[in-house]
Amino acid sequence: MPTFIIFLCGIANFALHKATMESDHPMALQMRAAFGRFMGGYGSYLLEFLILLSALSFAALGYTIALPSYLVYTGMNALAGWAILTGKI
């Protein structure tokens, strides 16, 4: 069950990541420029995937801290994405 919850949170993280990276916010423009030199702009998606893969791997190995850690990570991403997309930052 923890792996399934982490997987669903991963989908939400990728959707939020895509939305923020495609916005015209100055922070998003800066991140696109920084990651543009690495893997043609897809480097940030690779980093997001590696974090998801790590959390899924730890959960599959039975580490109970994997789910709460990834939930906190997802919550922080949600708050940051909300702030960027609504222009609160």
C-alpha cells in the first residue's frame, strides 16, 4: 500500500512540476535556463524521477520512513507550486 500511495503522489508531483516549469514565472524561467544545459531541459524531470524511484525503492524494501518522507516532499512541492502558479512569490 505505501508504494501505491507514493506512486500516486509521484503522479501529482510530475503534474505540478510540469505546470510550474511551463509557467512564465521568473523562477521557472531561471530553472529552465539552468537545466537547459543538462539533457536539453529535461534534467529537472530526471531529478524528479530519481526522487520518486528512490522513495518507491525504499518503500518496497520495507523502510517505513519512505511514505511519510515522500508525503512531506509532496506537500512542500504543492505549497511551492501553489505559490508560483498563483503569483504569491
